[in-house]
Amino acid sequence: MRAIGFVDEIPLGEGRTFAVDGEMVAVFRLRDGSVRATQAVCPHKGGPLADGQIDLKQVLCPLHLNAWDLTTGCSLSGQPDLAVYDVHIDNDKILLGELS
């Protein structure tokens, strides 16, 4: 796992995009303090998923309101699934697993 930023860079209930090995990764800080990480670009029309609305289970793309499960990446609205990444917080650092 590698450090990609600090958790305080992401307000509760929001997401931010990080560049990792040439890939864009959206990291979401849920209102319960947990974090999730997915690909940053919507597979439908390229929307910025980190700017989408989130709750404890899903993200909505800000362009067309397509929805995905934040844990599995499975589409909830008939679009292709998202890539999801292993992410943890350690001493306020965001640690991201390998991109596949």
C-alpha cells in the first residue's frame, strides 16, 4: 500500500481525485469516517465521480445521476461497473492498494 494523501484533505461526505501511476482515483470519505476508492471517471460519459453525491453505500455521477455501490463498484443503474481499490487510513494518511 502507498500513501497518496491525507484524510483531512477530504471533508466528511465528499470525494477527491488523486493521480496514481497515471490513473485517476476517486477517494470518498463517508460520513461515518470510513473511506472508499473507485475509478475517478464515470464509464457512461466521463463525469467526475469524486464530485458526485455520496451516502454510506453509493455514489451518484454528477452528470446523469447514474449510481454505483461504493464497496463493490457494481452499477445500480445499468451502466458498466466501476473499478474499486483497497483503501485504508493509517495515522491520517490515505493508503491505497495496488491498481490492477
